[in-house]
Amino acid sequence: MSDPTGAEENAYKTVLARIFFAKYVVGPTTVDFSRAELESAVKDLGLVVANLGDILYAARSRNGMPAAIVLAQPPGMEWVIEGAGKSKYRFRLTRFAQILPRSDLAVIAIPDATPEIIREYRLDDEQALLAVIRYNRFIDIFLGLTTYSLQNHLRTSVAAIGQIEIDELYVGIDSGGRRCMIPVQAKGGKDRITTVQTRQDLAWCDERWRGTPSRAVAAQFMADERVALLELALQDDEVRVVEERHYKLVPAPQV
């Protein structure tokens, strides 16, 4: 996704507030809308948006919901935007919209196996984070499995959700030969781990690989080149943190 300017982010929030309050009434926990309504709101406000998906992504992962929508949240609940089918979307109340890594965890030192040329040219974004994770076998270390990367930036769809993108998909195998699918979401810069992406990643794995268990992992670049890894799961229809560890790559003699 592109990184919008402050003016663009404000415009995105104006679009979402217009759509939300055109249908919102106190009581229901969902507000449905369509891509056509999104396009119409952009046009009515005289805006030019190259990628409508940026509007949804910014609200989910970067700058949150408009203040007016936040004020419509009951205590302890947050509005999120989910896919609700092909070209359909839904504001839904949930307990958690984003998950922030803890600040009190010890850091685990890992010998840096990143090729020197990758370290020299990598950027502070999700592609760089995915590369660091892959070269240093972070998913293996974190989950205690042998894992293999199948595909990154997998664009696909889920019947009840619509189009989705999985940052990277791994398959893992344990010492007893049992397999699992591992969708990974990676966040760098200002972007944050979202429960919406976890839900849709797990939904796709369940739909595509029915009968094979799945374990969702989220990765976040942090200060001092630390990498936070979190295993996430659905429990009581909410995304919960199963395990969280923080790693830092260092030269081998420092381990």
C-alpha cells in the first residue's frame, strides 16, 4: 500500500465518516457498505484517490478511524472495517482493532544471517521485514517448527470476505510429521498489526486448506532494530495473543 500524506489521510477519514454516518444508528454492531458507495463518497467530496483500498488500509493499520466514529464506540469496543464479500465491506464493533507489541519483554539475541547486500539495501517496510524473517529462520525459531515459505504477497479471496492479501504464507512441519499453514503479516514504519488481517488470513487458510491447522504470526519492526513476533489465534470470536517474543539480530560473536 502507498504511504499517504497527512492531507490524504484526513481526506480518507472524511470519506469514511461520510459513509458511516449515512447509515449508522445506535444499537447495531455492524454497518455495511459497498465499493460503489465508497466511490460515490470520494466523488461527492471532490477527491481524487488512485487506490480506494488505501482508504481502508489507512484506517485499519496506520492512522485509525475518524474521531467522530471513535466517539460512536461503546466503552471497551472499537470499530473496524472488514471485508463482507465481493466489493462489500462492513464496519464492525470488536474489542481489539490493533495489537501493539509489549514494551516490557526481554530481547533474545540471534546471530544475523542476513546477506550483507540485503542489509545494505533493505528499507524499513514490510518487504524488508519479510526478507529478514526469511533469511534468519525467525518463524522456525519462534514456533519451534521447520517451515518453508510458499508465497509472499499472495492475493486471493475468501467467499464471505472478498479479496485479501497475505503478506507471506509458510507451511510448517513438527517433529511428528504434523503440518500446519502459517500466514504471516508484517508491519514496519507507522503501520500496526491488525486483528482484521489475522481474521481474514485464518479464514482463507481454513477455506483453502480445510482439515490442516493454521497458526497466524504477526511481525513488527520496533526501535533499535528489534523484531517482535506474535502468534495470534481466534478465541471466543476475538483475536488473542498466544505467544510474544522479541528478537534482535547481532553479529555472531555478540551472542
